Amino acid sequence: MFQGTAKRRKLDDGNGVDASRSSGFSTTTAGPGAFVLETEELLKEVEFNYTEPSNHADPILRDFKETIEALEPHEPLPITTATAQLEKAALITIPYPDPKPAKDSPYKLSFEKPVRVDVVGSWALKTNIKSQPDLAVDMIVAMPESIFQEKDYLNMRYFYKRAYYLSFIAAELRKSRSDVEFAFDHLHANMLLPILVARVKDPKCPAIRIIPCAPEGYFPTSKLTAISNCIRQGKSEDTEGAKVPTPFYNTTLKAESQFLPYKQLLHKAAKSCAAFKDACVLGRIWLQQRGFSSNIRRGGFGHFEWAAMMALLLQGGGRKGEAVLSPSLNSAQLFKVTLQYIATANLQKKLLVIGEDPPDLETLRQTMPILYDAARGINILYKMSPWSIAMLTEQAKWSLSVLKDTPYEQFHSLFIAKANQPLQMFDFLLSIHVPASKEGFESTDCKGLIWDFSAKLYNTLKRALGERARLIHITTPEKPEWSLAPGSKLPKEKYKSLLVGIVIDPLKASSGREYGPPYENKSEAARFREFWGDKSDLWQFPDGSMVESVDWTEHAYLGFPGICEAIIRYILKLRLQLDESDLEFYGGEMSKVLPLLPSDKVGFDRAKQAFDILERDIRDLEGLPLHVKHVAPVGTDLRRTSLHTPEFNFRKPLLEPMDVVVSFEVSGKWPEDLPAIQRAKTAFLLKIGSSLEEVKEEEVRTRLGLDNAARGDGNLSFLNVIYENGASFRIRVQSDLEEALLDRQRRDQTAERHVRTRAADLLASYKRMYINLPLHNQAISTFCTRFPALSSSIRLTKHWFNSHKLSCYFKEELIELFVLQAFLKPYPWQTPSSATTGFLRTLFLLSRWDWRTEALVVDSSDELSTSQRFEINTRIQAWRKTDPNMNRLVLFVATSYDVTGLAYTQDGPSKVVATRMTTLARSVCKIVKEQGVDASFRSLFQPALRDYDVMLHLNTRVLKKLNQEEAANRRSQFKNLDDRGPMGPTAIPVPEHPTQALLRRLNGLYDSPLLFFHGGADDAIIAGLWNPELLQRRFKANMPCSLRPRKLEKKSKRRMEKAMRQAKRFADKSSSSSSSDDEAADDDEDRAFEMDRAGVLAEIARLGAGLVEGVETKDSTDSI
């Protein structure tokens, strides 16, 4: 996407990594080799230095180990007695998992010395990174077999004994180490597994997590299959409840005895494959940037699962049991193949087993995703939910699409960009309040209310939305740890809201009717009616066949957001009994910023139909000197990107005509003189106008207008064509010879410089109007059809540029290219399906585009070759060498039909304006990142007026007079131009908006002292910044603006300072040369002039009389 030279810069995308590349890469190093080099440099930058942290952590680990091993055992006591004694003596609350043990429980608790205390995890494998947010050392404490009984795997008995064992250790450690803060937490948010977290006040020392575990191989695997039930409290073995499988509970038990076997597996893989650890680090970064970790509430797939999967794939996983990964691969290759395995293995539906002698597959089936490690008997994906595995798979697919695409964006999208931003990822967002009551949601698998409710919610939404939703993801709230300070209690679960994000299929989501099974299929039809309730009805097709259906057409006028919201509200109320107050939908505020409705498509379709009529009418004309070759639309209305929908009828004609270019067949009859060509084009326009009026009689009115009356070598005229139905067009004629003559004049070294410069400017204008705009119009129109959200995203982005008063420096087609690039290269996400995501992705693109060294390459046809990209890269480097201050060209935007990069930015913006664009885009991305769904969309469009020095307040009454209601009845003051006939008085198209005319005049007169900013035609404020270089300077001829001598009080103060300096020099006996230099500088200061800002503003107020009603400045003394 971006191209530029290699460089280093700090990227604040949440990972704290100094990336060797920004978002673009030099073509000279592009390709697979470049990606390997970039990953190698990334690995060096994120490499964790264990020396100092180990020096701080190792003594504490040894002390903890010695303290734990020295603890005195005690004999078995009834659980009630043991609990009461420990809680009273240590002032600690034992973190028993729910349901808590009953007071009359017959279990007994005891404590004996552990059989092993060891360090496991990333600290032992040495795969931590600098930017790791949850850096900790995992220390396992293996409990002895003697404290357990044969059937402790049943009814939470093991977990009760584990919680007591942990609390006993915590009480003794707290006594021995008063300098350490202790807190309870849950291992990976698993409510069954409390752990002890120790934190030293020294920030250089990582946290230490003490994790009790079962002896290796203690539990009988035959009793802990996925179809076994191990929670039978209060239930007979013959009852239905006792037969419900508890796969999560069972796998948690089995995993308790597998810490050391997996440590051995990972160390063996690291020895056999030299790049294994580096590939694990790349996987950690990739997962971290997408919000994944081993924590159940953050996906349940983190560094351990990635490393274990890679270790298993080094041993097997292929179709015939062969290894998927080869030990000879480098880290980048291992990463890519693992990513491909996640994307293509169908982990959501397939039961995958790696290893020899697998058990009966029927004993492994469960609702959770399955990747079964046969050697250790563990499903390593047991902590994942259906929505998290779907998200992981989609993220892997999106990343693979980056790897398959052009190499210039691979590295940044995979490892630098922060991809877990809900507003930028999802098209539809809502929050759902979790009910406090567990009735109807709690399962027997001990996952907790949040998980159980989320699972039912996910299944309901997935079935209700069907093909309308490509992806549904649920983000659950985090549960904080709790301190062991005296008096602290186990915190209760705060039932907050769930955040539901949906990626929409815009084509299917806009359907107003949901079709179900045929009426003849009684069982399926009954299930459909049972799910949808009273909303379901029968629908008969013209051929007589009948199906079950649900009608949502009453919400169709709101588009897919309205339809999806109606579906969700109805089905959640019906199936989960959630009220309106339990749901909160996000994004509705955007419709108040700029209404974007499905009905807008009708307006654009009418404009296109009107153009088709015009094209047919022109091609059918007889008597033209040359045959019409092309009639090309070039206006924004005709490519569906105008800010406002074109609305017209016979009462309210279109005041801003739609631009059209007419080109004729190649002919030698054109005069070889630029002014003569312009007059010939005028004659063509007059002939077209008269012929149209003659053929269409009273249905068409035409008027000739002047583009450039001052000079004869530029385009001289245009023709306004107004139809009876209100459609209006502005036609210009293209001459191929004109381009050749201008190019010849530009290259003529014998001509004067101003003549060549004038020819270059005219040639650029010619190419923009007659070559680039038709191609651009065709490309944007095509992609608006291909991407349903592109049109609304462009319009919303244009509104943002207008709101921040930047649109006067950015051509509309340039803004359209920004948005198109966000759709063509949406990485690290999928293609946007809504206006909001398209708009935010565009600002994300602009926020990280370093236009100082990188070109924006929009390859809409996907045809740019490597040599062309290299040429683009060479061209921008040449521009920066010849113009390092970027006074002539700032932004370099190349397309597949214009590789020069100058067509859209040759006339601006300036470096100041481009910098402001980047700053504002980064501010929006910062708000989105920090505030998330709580961000106010209206605030994103509020201009920061305090940043400007001057504000010209325009008369809104004058601007309102240009609305269509009044303009429809406006007549010319000249009687011969006031048409009267069957069409009535024809509205006169506005040649130029008064605000634009004033702004053009101000830029022509005051571009040196002031830099003006203005938005669209409705913007009632023109803002300005003073040029700091002109605030004070010596007087000379041809000054750029009005000046005045510096104020007297300032001179007096400087003279006093000058006298003091002279006295000091005399006391210090300074040299005469330095004294004379200082005196000369003081004399220059005395003769200095300053800008007469009040005078300049008074001139502006006089120039804008009638339109400018007030001038406001930061300095109230200059206000008018």
C-alpha cells in the first residue's frame, strides 16, 4: 500500500515495539526475504533481557520454595473445622469455587509437603517479550497423593482441597514476607483454579504466580472423558442430570497433572527445532495484537496454546499422521504454516487428533473446539468458546490474505497494527446486560454464569441472524484479583454487560424477509415456528410453493442496521426474556452526524438514469461536425460519492450541475492553436445546445457559460443542460490536440519560463478533467457496486474533512482514493461492511501514513508491476531530494492509471495542512482506542476552533438564500434570460458558491500572511492561521501584506535592555568587534516592522462585505 525507504520509528500501536519499517517498504527489498529480515529485526527488538529481572526474582523464588517445603503438615480435619481454623488464624478467606462446600460435607482436608516445586511457562522456556502486559513467573506446587482420595475427581472435591492447600501456603508466605503484596486470582480466569499472585514493590521484578497442581498422572483418564459426568451432587446416577457431560470440568482436572509433561514437550521441541522459540515469540505478538491470551475471557488461546500446537505439529497433524511443520524451517516460515493450519483446519467443526493411539472419537465429542493431544490426553482448546474459535479462525484468514497480497503491508498488518479495536473491526455493536439470576442459564460444567449466558446468547443470535452475520463475537468483562490483606473478602461477581460485535454481510443483511424451510417439511417447519414465535408466517411464491418466513420489511427503510436491530430486539426478548433496557446499540449517533439511508441509492440511481438519457440524446444528434466518441461522467453525483444526495424534480431543479465530458473522434480539422481550439470547442457546445433544444423542444434548456474569460489558452466555456425533470448537467468538450500542443509548449526551452509554467499548469488541468477524472469516475463507480459500504464511507469521510475545514485543500477525488484504499487493503481486518467502519479504517490509514517518505499507491486494477512500483518509489525519492522542504509537492498519490503521483496533489495540500490532517486522524484513532464504544461520534466531527488565530463569521442568511426552495423560483434580472414557456421559469445553476468565490479571492490576496481553512458550502466560518515568518521583519519593497512599525512600548523596553547590555559589556571590557555586532543587531531591531494584523483583517472585512458579518481573533483587540 505505502511505499518508501526503510526507516525506524516508534509506533504507538499498543505493543511498544520499535518497528524497523513503517507501514510501507522499499521495493528494492520487497518479497519473502524482506519479511524474514523484518521479523528477525523485530525479534531482536522485543527480546526480553532476563539478567536483571532474574537477579530480582530468583532470590524470591528460592525463598518461596524453601518456605513452602518447610511448612509443617497437619492431620486430616473435617472441611468445616479446617476452614474455620485457617480463616480465623490467618484472617484469610479460602477461595473455594462455586458451589461452596456444604457445612455438613464429609470431606477432610489436610496439608503435607509438596512433592515438587518448579518453574514452568514462558519464564522457563525463555519466550517472554518486552511489551508483554501480563509478565509473570509461574511456579507450580505439586501436591502429594497422600492428601487425596480415590474419587476426589467427583463433585468438586479436588478443587476444594486445592483451594485449601493454596490458602495454607498463602497464610505462611504472608507471615514470612511482609515486603511482598499477595493477592488471589484465577488461573486464566478459570473459576475452578484459584492461584496466589505475589508482587514485589520493585518494578524490575516480575510478578510470581503460585499454582497448586495435582501429581502427574494421578487422575484416571477413563473417568474424565468428554462424555463423562463428574458432578453428581444431589443426583442419582440414573437421573437425567447425572448423565449430562462435563467436558470443561473433566479437562480442567486432567490439565492439573500435565504441567511438567507439557514443559518437557516444549523443551524437546525447542531442542529439535532451532527456530521454535522465535516462532513462539512471533505467535505471541500476533495474538497479543489481536487481544488473544490463555485467559478464558480473552479467547482462551494464548502463548501456551500456540507453542503446544506448534510442538504437536512438529510431530504430526498431517493427513497420514506426518508432521505438518519441519524442524528445518525458519521462524517466519513456522509462523506462516501455523497460521495456515489455524485458518484451514476447520477447528470450529472438525474433531482433530494429533498423536498415536487416539481414544474412541465418540468419547471426545463436545460443544467446544477440539484439538486433542493423544499422548497427554488433553484438548488444548478446551478454554475456547465457539465465538472465540470463530474469531481466531477469521483473524488467521485475514492475516493469510495479507501474506498472499503485495508484500509491502505484511509486516505492519501482522505485528504492529493493533487489531482488537471493536469500532474498527465490527460493523454492528451492542452491549447486553447479564441477568443477575442464574435461572435458565447455569449449566453443570462449572464454567460460570457469564460463560453459560454468553453461550446461550451466541447460539440464539447466530441462528436468528443466519447468513446476515459473517462473524459474531462476544467480549466478556474481566474479573479482578483480590488482596490477602486482613479483612479482605472474596469479591462477588459483578454482572456487567457483554459487548457483542457483529461483522455483517451487507448484501444478505439488507434482506427484508427471512425464508425458512418448506411448509411440507413438518418437523423443520415446527422448529422454525417454535424459534420465531408469533413472528413467523407462511409465504407463497408465484409458483405456488410455500415456505415459513419472517417479515422485517417494515424496518427496511433503515437499512441493515435497522433490520438487524429489530431482529436482535425481538429474538432476545422472546428467547432470553431481555427487556429493552437490557440492550444498548452503538452507532446510532452517527446517523445524527450525517444521515445515510438506503433511500439515498434511489437519488443516485435517478442521477445515473438522467445521465443515460443525456448520453443517448447527444449520441442521437445529427448535424454535428464530428461523431461523438465518448460521453463520460466526471461529477461526484454520477459516481455516488457526493456529500448530499442529488434530489431534483420539475419544481426543484438541481442547482449544482453534474459534470460531463464529451469527446469526439480523432480528426485533423482541429486548429493547431490553443485559443482557436477553445473557440472551436465553444462552437461545438453551441451546436450541441441548439440541437438539443431543437430536438427536445420544450423539454430541455441550455445555457453557455465561461470558465476562463481572462485568458484564451485555457478551457473557455461549458454548456449547462437543464431537463424538464430538474436534472442539470455541465458539459465540456475534449480535444486531443490540445494536450499535444500544451505538452509541446511545456517542453519548449526557447519559450519564457512563465509561458512554460503556464503550459504545465494547463496541461495538468487538462489531464485531470479529461483523462484522470473519467477513469477515476469509472473506477469509483465500479467499486461502489462491488463494495456496498464504499459510497456511504466516502460521504462520511468527506463530511469529516468538511467539519475540520480541510476540504478546501483536498480534491474530492483524493479523499475518495483514501477511502478506496482502506477497502482495497483493509488489513489487518476484513473489507468494511458499514459506513462507520469504512470511515474509521480510512482515518486509521491516514494516521499511520508517513507521507514524508512514502507514496500512497492505490492499485485499483491490481495491475501494477514490481518495476512500476519501483519507479513510483524512485520518483518520490527524487522529489524529496530536489524539494526537501516540500514546498512544491507534499502528498504523493499514485494509481494504476496515473503512476506519476501528481494528478491529485499537485495543487496541494501544503505541508501544514497535511500535518494537520495526520494529527486529527491520529487524535480520532486515539479516542477510538482509549474510549472504545463509549466514544462520542459527534466529538469526532467537532472542529477545534481554538487552534485558529482568525475566524471569519459568514452571514448565514445569505447562505440560506441559495437553498433549492428559493432558487427554484429565482429568475434572472435580465429579461432576455428569463425563460418563460411550458417549463416555466428555469432555475439558473449557480456558477460558483459565494463562499468559494470569497475564499478564492482571499487566497489570491492574502496567501502569504494567512493560511485559510474552510469546509463545505454550509460551513459558516472561515478560519485562518497567521504566518509566523511575517510577524516581524525588516521593511523592503514588495512586502506581502500591510506592515507597521513595532509598538513604542516594545521599543522602550528593548532600549532599556540594550542599555543594560552596553553597561555590562563596559564592565566586562568586551571586544569592540562584538560590541559593534550587537549594536548593529539592535539597530536592525529598531528598524523592524510587524504585520498590521488589524489592517489586514479590516481589508478582509471590506472585501467580504455583505457575506462576512464578523471577524474574531484570539487577541480580542484585533476583532472586528
